[in-house]
Amino acid sequence: MRGATALFQRELGAYFATPVAYVFIMIFLFLSGVFTFYLGSFLERGQADLRPFFVFHPWLYLVMMPAIAMRLWAEERKAGTVELLLTLPIGLADIIVGKFLAAWVFTAIALALTFPIWLTVAYLGQPDHGVILASYIGSLLMAGGYLAICSCISATTKNQIVAFIVGVLVCFLFTVAGFPIVLDAFAGWAPDLVLQVISSFSFITRFNAIIEGVIDARDVIFFVTLIVFWLFANAIVVDLKKAG
């Protein structure tokens, strides 16, 4: 994993080498505040919890994570540096993991900077800090799922705009998989088992359980498995592109 570590450090440093990273973090924090205090009516609710903060995370990540991941491979292909990258004396798995971890840690930094909201609710009341911590961990796992999906999609094209749009569309399907808008399309002909399977892929359904305080290992396993699957698919796509 030495190669993955070196690539991770390079990629993470590249984020902060330009003003784009700081602009992204400011937008992330601004939107988090708007969703929490205005749309979520945080102060008006009069409850000492962070549900208004976390409940909008799937929708926030639906746009922000594709924006982060669209450059992971598409930029390399457009610049023609992907061939050079693949000739480095490190394995393909190390390259994919290093790139993904850099994007994930960058997201974790942006998420960690929302700590004033946690301090605010702790000052105003007596929240369940265990639930809040679990919600932060669940949010980060969900962000990892979005990033893994979009990283794989980025590997299929050299156009970052295309990678972003397709990434948003695919992530949207995973976000609303348990909603009637999706299930109704299958309800007329698919058996209940198929509907249950489709519903089980809903990011919102699984994340909402976590922020309600229901910590189920199956939800954690779901996000971890999803990340591993899409990173494996990422490796297949890169390998096929290299062979082509």
C-alpha cells in the first residue's frame, strides 16, 4: 500500500494547490448552513438534535460528490497523463484506492468543518452525542458511496462535464431507489422480492435510519460493500480502457 499512500498524498495536495478546494469547502459549508437553519428550521424546532442538518446530506452529496469525483480520471484522460500514471511502479489497485481516498479525506475535511453546528446544539440543549457521532460516520460512509460511483463513471470518459452529469443521474437513482417514483415503475409486473431489493439500495432510507438513532450493522455493511464494488468496477473500466 506504499504506492497508494504516495498517490493519496499527491492527490490530496493537488486539491489544496488551487483555490477550487477552498471555494468548494465554502460552498459546502454555506449550503449546509442554509439547509440546516432555513430549510430545516433548526432553531424553530426547539429540539436538541442535528436531524435538520443531516437529513439534507443525501441531496447535498448528490451534486457535491460528482463535482469532486468528475476530475479523478477524466482530467487524467483529457491531459493524456493517464498512460504515464499507469506506467508508474505501483499497482492499479493502489492508484484507484489512492485517488479515491484523497477525494474521501477531502470530503471528510469539509464535513469536519461543520463542527460549529454540533457545538451550537450542545450549547442550546443536551443532545445525544452518540447519535450525532454515528450520523457523522454514516454521512461520511454515504459520501464514500457517492464518490466510488462517480470515480468509476469518471474513468469512462475524458469529459468532466459528462462525468458530472452521468454521475448525478446514477447517484440520483441510488438516492431515491426506495421512493414511489421508482418503485411504481416496477410495481405492476415485478414481484415483491424485486421491489424489496430495489428499495434496499436507497441511500436515503438507510441513512435516515442512522440519523434516527437506529444503528444497524447492515447499513454500514451496505455502504462499505457498495464502495468496494464500485472501486472494483473502476479498476475494470480503467483496465479495459488501457487495453483498448
